[in-house]
Amino acid sequence: MAGPPVVIWDQDVEGLLHYRELVPRLEEALGKFSRRDSTEVIQPVRTTLTLQKHHGFLGLMPTYMENDGVLCTKFVCFYKREDGSSLPATQATLVLLDPEYGNVKAVMDGELITGMRTAAVSAISAKLLMRPEAEVLAILGTGKQALSHYNAFTDMFSFKEVRVWSRTRQKAERFCRSVSGPVTVCVSVQEAVRGADAIVTVTRCTEPVLFGQWVKPGAHVAAVGACRPDWRELDDVLMKEAVVYADSREGAMAESGDVILSGAEVFAELGDVINGTKTAHREKTTVFKSLGMGVEDAVSAQLVFDQWKRHTPKL
Ligand SMILES: NC(=O)c1ccc[n+]([C@@H]2O[C@H](COP(=O)([O-])OP(=O)(O)OC[C@H]3O[C@@H](n4cnc5c(N)ncnc54)[C@H](O)[C@@H]3O)[C@@H](O)[C@H]2O)c1
Ligand SMILES: O=C(O)[C@@H]1CCCCN1
């Protein structure tokens, strides 16, 4: 009989997860996912239940990595919150199982993991698709993902300027105070993205907030919000002019309003570029449409668990 699962919660996760270890694991996982070899990764498109009364959704994200012996699922609730609501916009929990016995080994808080793995994958997209001489980063949105993206992007690249836009100046200024480096507050999206080499969209909006006519040709856009088939962050012009990459082609075709409603073609998955089977069009305007994948959570949870065991010698 297996023992009870360990519970690894927010502050413990914080001390155990670092971009320097996470990024290479995610790069490897994205490559494995795109090979579609069922002994490497089995990861269906997220199952989503509608929580109509609460204007939200429950996403179930199981993943099995047979060769690595990793079995994991994430439960993530996300909501269409009114501005000013004190309730959280997303809540995530990860469950790591033993694939042979079937018991739960660990239950983990998914907030920081979701923030860090999403930002790390966006930063990987920039590593692959952004022009090497990039100087200006613009972040649209000032919530949890904005913060993790600021941390991951400034950790991995040396931008001369980081700009941020939020619908209220107050939120943008609060964001500036929460980060460790200099940030320019912009009063409009247009001002924030003018001449930017990299743009991260991390909003909860459901209508386009970033328009192609404002985007510098050759810029790289990591589009992280709008994870429902009828939600948008980017307009049709941008979606059609850019070369579009996704984490999962099936995920993008099922869940991304920006892809589905614009009719844009997904040129490749990030894993295809990592595997060398598709080109990284750095010279063109590129969009990475991120929906979030279970395999990203699985490798992150395994990393946290491995670190936790290392720091808990009695096990
Ligand atoms: N792709 C992924 O893997 C992934 C993972 C987690 C979250 N997300 C998505 O990323 C987005 C941001 O998540 P978060 O956790 O940072 O949320 P958050 O609530 O912490 O922050 C959301 C930000 O969007 C702003 N905002 C809200 N409505 C807006 C609107 N109509 N127009 C412009 N800005 C608006 C808020 O002011 C805030 O700055 C959400 O859409 C979430 O579902 C994606
Ligand atoms: O992959 C995730 O964790 C997120 C949660 C919120 C909605 C979109 N996808």
C-alpha cells in the first residue's frame, strides 16, 4: 500500500523551481511532444467543462510520458472576471502519479508552476523566433503572467527597454514597483508596441487588443491570453500577416479564437522548430500562440518533485 501523497504548496514550489533548470526540460518536452511518439508523450487536447453559473471553465490536462515514467494531470479553473473582482482569474492544482501503481505521489499548488512554465515557453519561442538584435520588449497586461513573463524574458535576454501597458495607469505603476528592473509605463497599446521587437500579450481580454498595423515588421509576438475559441487578443491583420507557431496544433485549432476566427494557418509547433523539421522565420513577423500544454506541467511537476526529494533526505 503506497503512502499518502506529499503536498508541495506555493512557498515550497517557489524555492524549488528555477528557470535555468526548467527551460531545458521544457525545450526537450516540446520536441518530444511534436514527434507524436506515444512512448514519449501522450497528451490529449485539454478537456474543458463550462462552469456557467460562475462564468468560468475547468480544464483537465492529463499527460503520460512513458519513457520518462511521468504521469501527471493538472486541474485548472479559469474565469471571465469583472474588473475589480477580488476573486482569482485562474487557479491550478497539479497531481503527480506513479504510473505503475497508480497512486498519487504528490499534490502541488499550480499557480507558480503555471506562471513559470508559461513564461518559460514564451521565452523559448522568443529564443527561436525573435531577431537576435532585439532591444525593446512590450508587455500588454500587468497580472500574474505579466510578472512571470517579465522575469523569464529579462532573465534570458538583454533588452535595452521594457515597456508595459495596462488599462489603468495605476495597475501599470503597481507592476513597475513589483519588478526588479526599469520599466516604461505606456498609456496606450500603440505607444507600448511602437518599434518593439518582442511583444507579450498576457491579458484577459476577449476582443483584439493588439492590431497588426501597429506591429513592427519582423517583430515576435508571444500571445498567451484568449484561450477560448471565441476569445481574441490579436486582430485578423496580424494573424494573417505573421507566420504563426503554436505549442500544439490541435490545441490551437480547438481553443484559439485568434487562430480559428482569423482563419490563419498554424505553420508549425515550437517542437517542430526544436526538432529541426520546420523553419524558424526570424526575419518575418512571427506569432507564437500559446494555449498551455499538460506536458509542460508534467515536466515542471516532476522537476519540483525531484528537487523536493533532494531537499528532503529522509525519503
Ligand atoms: N497560454 C497559457 O498557457 C496560459 C496560462 C495561464 C494563463 N493564461 C491566460 O493568460 C491571461 C493572463 O493570465 P493572468 O493569470 O496573468 O491573469 P490576471 O488576471 O492576473 O491578469 C490579467 C491582466 O489582463 C488585464 N485585463 C483584463 N481584462 C482586460 C481587457 N478586456 N483588456 C485588456 N486587459 C485586460 C488585467 O487588468 C490584468 O492586467 C489569461 O487570459 C489567462 O487565461 C494562459
Ligand atoms: O495551460 C494553462 O494552464 C492555461 C490555464 C488558463 C487557460 C489557458 N491555459
